[in-house]
Amino acid sequence: KYRVYHGMADLYSYFIEKGVQLLKPDGRFGIIVANKWMRANYGGALRTFLMKQDIESIIDFGDLPVFASATTYPCILLIRNDEPADCFTGVNVDTLSFSSLEKYVTENSMTVEKSSLTTEAWNLTSQTEARLMQKLKSAGIPLGEYVDGKIFRGILTGLNEAFIITKEQRDELIRQDPKSGEIIKPFLSGRDIKAYQKPIANQYLIFTRRGININDYPAIKEHLQRFKTRLMPKPAGFKGDKWEGRKSGSYKWYEVQDSIDYYLEFEKPKIIYPNILKRPEFTFDSEGLYTNQKCFIISLDDKFLLGILNSSVAYYLYDRMFPKLRGGFFEPSYVFMKHLPIPTPVKHQRIANDIESIVNTVLLESNISVSLLQRDEALLKNHVDYLLNKLNQLVYQLYGLTEEEIQIIEDAIR
């Protein structure tokens, strides 16, 4: 019935379409609504629908706390029932300290060309920034294509209390039965990931993946037995008020909840990043560390890509392409990350080699663990900062940016 339908769509999508349908000729429809439709995957059908409407204006409040009693990310959408125009008024509100919203809108509005918008995500940008975004996107191929789809989410256990253990617990399980070590993996959380820093696992995962014979690991079976009631999968058709165990699924009580068919990817050299970022926080692991569901991995030994993902250009793209969360954070889920434009090294081999060399040096110098004098630490940090600035300049070259375009990016991420 609804053109904006998507299986995961918020109900407001249907109110918007219905509101437009009810308009008389030249009638106007305005609504205060969550802004997630502008970037969320489920908003694609709504964005396609709105492209065919006469949008008057969109006023986006980003992550500002407009409503004190609710964590919402509102925008104001105004539509007229008329022939669709090629452009509309856009406003990105970055403060609530104004005496008049009408005056603020007048002073901070810009013209947004519909031709600059895509069904992937909408950003309210000036024509200059829209041209810059188009230039960045055309300078490379989508990340999902570049990595051949090798972006994977970390492991969801269903009950961390049972499966996540300390080093002391790990050592004791191995003492009881040396075979336990076969399925105990060093385990990272999202908060363990920092740009270029060697990730340190301070906890461990009992990785009882699908199909494992728990009787081969008696010490681990005994450990998990203590949580059995809370580990049981909810039976299909359960009619009770409350189930004490985990959600329904085909897993056995002693197995981690997700199937993790790609578990061998964790054993490979890989790029790791947290699922919520404020700035680029991509790092490299070559020690086969596993991660929780608050992380993603790209299972490639690609230092060139690591440099791109941590660069100022990438930071600018994250800010424009990914959903915003309260406090200036954004969410680089696969559905958004896969569209990130990455220049191919083959076309820029010299620059790519230089970037890879810089990243290798930064990884080394960022992880020097010897005790240094405070003066030497400061010198080392200054050298790393110098290298990262040099890397950014090389990335600007990759994307073919002018001085004016570079300034737009640096002003935006400052």
C-alpha cells in the first residue's frame, strides 16, 4: 500500500507519505520527525519518495538535545503539494542558543540541489560541498567492493558472564584440562581499539562455536554448566511470560549464540575498528585476536587501506555518510561502510607505497613500549603527528583535491 515501505522502517515513514497524500493542491505538510531516515538503510524508500515531492525545506538538528526528556535526533520536514522543484532550502542547526528559529534558519540556510542527493544517504550541504562529495565518491570504488565483502561483525555470545573470562580463569581451565586452551581466544571490546595502537586483550572468550563436541572439553563444560539455565535457547512456540535463558535459535545451550561461520577470519592479519566512533579509530592486528559485537574486522593485510580509513578525508566522509549519535559519535555499520570510496592502489602505486611505508612506521612508533624519558616521548609523539600530517597530504593527492577543497575538509573536522 505504501511506497515508502521497508521491513525495518519506523512508523513515521508512513505518516509522511499519508500526510502528503491528504494535501489539497498547493497544500503544505510539516512534521517534526527523527532525522534517521536521511541516512538509515530503511530510509531508502522514503528518500526515493521524497525526491519526487516538492520539498520546501529540511531543518536538521543533528544530535542536539531539542527535547530534554527524550534522546531524539529531530528534523523539521516541510513539503508543498506542487510540481517538484530541483532544489530546496536546507539548514544544519548546530546550536540551540538562538532567540528565534525563523531568524536562525534565514541566516544559516543553503540551497540543496536534489541532483546532489542519492538514495544511499542524504546530507544537507551547499553546492560547493555537494560537488566535493561527488568528487570524493568518483575518485575510488566502494569499500565493500575493494575488500570483496570481507567486513565482519564481532561475536555475540548471548551471555557474556558465561563465555567471557579473565586470564586467571583461563589459566585455571587450562590447568584442569590442557585441551581447554584450544577453544579459549584472546578477546577485544570496542573500547580496546585506538587508532594505530596495538590492541591488548585483557579478557578471553570461550569460543564454543556451532558443532563443537563439548564433551571433549570437560573443564569448560563444567564451567558453563553453572550457567545452563540462563544459556538455554528459548523453545519455538514458548507461551510463558518470561524465559530465563537466551533467545530462540538453532544453537545448543553451551554454544555461543551467533553461528560465526566466518570465525577463521579472526585468525588472519586484519584491520579492526569499533562500531561507534567519534574520530577514526582503525588499527591493525596480526596476532589472531577475536572481538565482541562492538567491533568490526576487515580481514585483509592492507596497510594502505588502514591509512585511508584513518585519514582526514575518511573522517570527513564518515561525518557526511554515517548516522549521527548523541555527543558527536557516529556509527560505521557495514551497510554504510561498504559505500565509502577507496582509491585503488594500482592507479596510484607510488603514493600507495608511500602511504603504506608511513603507516608501518606509525604502527611501530605508536607502540614503542620501552621506558622513555618524558622529553623523548614528546619527540616521538611529534614525529608521529608529522607522519600523520604527511599521510593526509598524500591522501589528498589520491583524491585529486584542490587547496580550497582541502580547506573545506579541514575546517569541517576541526
